Amino acid sequence: MATKRIPTTALRPLLSSAPRPAKAPRPHLQTTPGSVPQRRHISAYGYEQAKALTFSTYGEPADVLHLHTHSISPAHSTLVTVRFLASPINPADVNQIQGVYPSKPVFTTSLNTATPLAVGGNEGVAEVIATGEKVKTLAKGDWVIMKRPSFGTWRTHAQTREDAVIKIEDKSGITPIQAGTVSVNPCTAYRMLSDFVKLEDGEWFVQNGANSGVGRAAIQLGKIWGFKSINIIRDRPGGNDALKQELMDLGADVVVTDTELQTQGFKDRVAEWTHGDREAIRLGLNCVGGKAGIAMAKLLAPHSHFVTYGAMSKQPLTIPASLLIFKDIHFDGFWYSKWTEWRPDEKKRTVDHIIDLIRKGEFKDSPVDEIPWEWETGENELVNAVKGTLEGFRSGKGVFVFGKT
């Protein structure tokens, strides 16, 4: 009797969910700018195994985040399959998981689950590992970042449309961490310094949260463009001298604490720095809010712009009428996530410019805390890294760095 032949396609669901064979350990792989670790080849009939930090409901990261394993089908049509290289952990990512951020994640069953899940993370860089037959602008080996927020970047692999990502045109001379952290904080600083006031060479801006990723980027971009800056930081229990010097080395002209800002006579010190107020402070960048935010606004010259892009103090801005009536201060808001939806082409130009500055050595990296993510990395380790993002003073921004995945 003839043996019945089972079509290969019928085996795919079984193959994609089959237990993974044990693998012998490999030696640690060193990376250089523009290179990535050798990837784990684990696919069956074009299917790719992936892991993602997901949540099905809003809440604290420690309570709702789980590591989910699933399969990705072969890329076809205009789809591309990517492998992530580096994905930062931003405070807004945590707020999104908590359900308090205006930009909401996408809950979907596309990760082979009955319950809709969302993947954490909004920023990162990935390498294209497969393309559909109709993909025209991307090829295997290209690096890409996400065109819009709420993509879900805390995962080893993903599949998406060609038009949902932005290609890094020239990845030479940059590292995955540099590419993976360029599209939010540096771009936020770039747009705020460019889009509200046309500062001239030698003019001033003032900012709080100066040691944040946005603050450090603003200091450096301001220095490159010839602007002067007054930079405000929080008081630290162990002292502030080392941090002040660090920011001065980046290009800050003045660094003070929020306590100094609110002391009597601080305006006299500002007058000294600005040559008797003859050099106007025309732009303020605020991520703190509350009384400290208003104290900073009072330093601005008439007709200036005060741009709020965060509210770390969780306190409202109670604006004195005098700033509106007699000084004509313009209080603006800037939400980078929404800006990227409106201006994706301008985002690409901004990213390309900043990467060029990085390549030339004119723009330095912000401190990062690398969190290795290998295929074997456990859920607790990854979730704890997210959990610590909003806690205390951090040595640097947390970044998932993917190895053999």
C-alpha cells in the first residue's frame, strides 16, 4: 500500500512550537562600532522564534509585564522581519505600561495568543533579516528605527511593514546603542531648540532636568550652534560638583541646582552672566513643572518662549498673570510622540543630522546602563530593569542590548 505524503505546510505549526534543542555555550562576542553580535540561527521553514516583554492590562511593570515566546512567519509582500539590536527604557515607556501616558499601545493577538497583548518600548534600532518580495527600499543587513511611537521595541524580533520603519542610511562609525538611542531624546532637544525661537549666535536658553538625556543633548547642540545655556539640576545627597563639571565638559556655560534657582538674589547672578541682562534669555525648556518651573520662567526676557515637554515634579504650572501680560511670555507644549506622527520625514532628517554629528565626534553619548538580553535571559531580570527606571538617581539610561537572540 502506498505511503501517504504529508505536505510540509501542515508541519509548520508543529515545527514552530517544538521544544528548542539544547545549545552548547559560545564564547563572548566583542562588538565594534557598526558591528553586531553573531545571531542565533533558529528557524524552521522560514519561521523565526522571538521573545517579547508584553502586558495584557495596565499596571506597574513588576505586576503586568511577562516574557512571551512566539513564532514569526516568513516575510512576504511588503513585510520585513527584523532583529532588535538595542532598545532603551524611557520613563514614558513605563508611564505607557501604567496607563497614564496619552499615547496608548496597540493590543493585538498577532503574537499567537488568545488574549490581546501589547509589547513595551517605543524606541530602538533593529537589523533587517528578511524581506518580502515587494520590499523595495530595504535589504538584509540594513539598520532601521521606528517611524512612529507605540511600536513595541522590547523584543528580540518583529515583523512589520516596510513603510513603518526608517532606514539608517549610513551605519558606519556608529554603534547599535548610539543608533538605538538617537530618535527620542536628542531629537526632542533638537526640535525644541529649533522650532520655537530663532536663537542667534551668543544668545541664551535655560533648562531644567539638564542632566537628562534631553538636557545633555540640548547642551551639546546649543554649543555646536553657538548658544549659551543655564542648566538646572536636582540637588543630590552626595553633592553636585562632579555632575556640574560633567555638564560643563559637555558645553554648559552655567550649571546650578534647583535650590540655588529659588534662592533670593539669584536674578543678580543671572544678570552677571548675561552682562547686565543685555544678553537676553529667550528660550526655556521645562521638564519639571511646579514652583521650580515658574522660577525658571521668571528668568526669561520679554516675548520669550517657555516650552514644557515633561512634568517630573507632578505639580502644575501656576502661571503669574504678570508673565503673560507684562512680559508676554509664550507658554508652549511639545509632545515629541505626536510631532513624529505629523512630521515623519522631518524626523528622518533630524535623525540623520544627529547621527552625522555622532560620527564626526561632535555629539557625545549620554550615560547608559546596559542590560544584556540573550535568548536565555530570564523574565525577572528584564522586568526588574524596567521597574528601576523611575526609581531614584540612575547612573544612566537603561538600554536592552541584544546578544545571541
